[in-house]
Amino acid sequence: MNRYYIDVTYEDEQFAVQAPSPLVVEYLENVLAFLGQSSCECSVNFVSDQTIQELNREYRDKDEPTDILSFVQEEDIEDFSWPEVQLGMPNSPPEEIRVLGDMVISLDALKRNALSFSVEPDEELFRLLIHGLLHLLGEDHSSNDADEPMLIKQEEILHQLGGSKR
């Protein structure tokens, strides 16, 4: 049985109202299961525009806020798995866990995106989580054009999992 270990944190505890941890975990577990991912671990941190801009400047040399950053843990997507970890009952065999990495989402940008695209914040949250997971799983895009294969896949997943209200 696949297990998904998802750590959700907030720069400010008030952010938990806008992106409740149970909802975030549910969305991510649904996407991981839909994609047929084996047991894995990832994290999501919800921050302000100021914090994501600092990260964007430091890691991407872009001095501007963005909606999501994904930090892939794996160096070799094909072969990486975390060392055996004891899970479950004390006498159960260890299970290998794939460590995907970390996502950082700006709640300020999420709200702007929702207004700009005329969608509910929960739909935009789901979209950003799918986007981040696809990056953690090794996918990428060269622009934000709607015809980018990764962005098409993102919208198909959102639609198939019932997250799109359009």
C-alpha cells in the first residue's frame, strides 16, 4: 500500500485559514494516487510574497515574487529513493520512501491568480499543488503559454480530479 508523507507548514499561522493543512494533504494525496506514485514524501510551505521573492532571487536570480517554487530533492529522478525507513508496526519491514522535495507557495500570489483567472482560491490552490508536484516529479516548462505540455497535463489532472470549475 502506498503511503504519502506530506508536511505542511506556514510562515504565519494565519495562513492556515487560507490553505488548511487537511485540504492541502487531501489534494496532494489525490494527485499522487492519480499519477500512480509509490510511497513518497514532500513538503509545502505557505509564505508571503516577500519571502518567495527572496527565495526566487536567491535560487533563480529573479528579483520578483512568483506563485510557486519547487525544490527537487532527487539528483537522479530515475534512481533516487530515501534509505530504508521503519514505518508502521515495530516488527514490520522497512519501506523505501521516495523523497520528492519541497514546494513553497505564496498565498499573496495565489489570491492574485484566483482573481486574475476568475476562479475560487481553492481551485487555484489545487492548480498550484499539481504544478509543484509535476515539477518535483521531473517535469518542466519553458514558458507559461497554455500550449506547454506540462501546463496542459496540469489542467487535465485538475479537470479529471474535479478541481476545475470552468
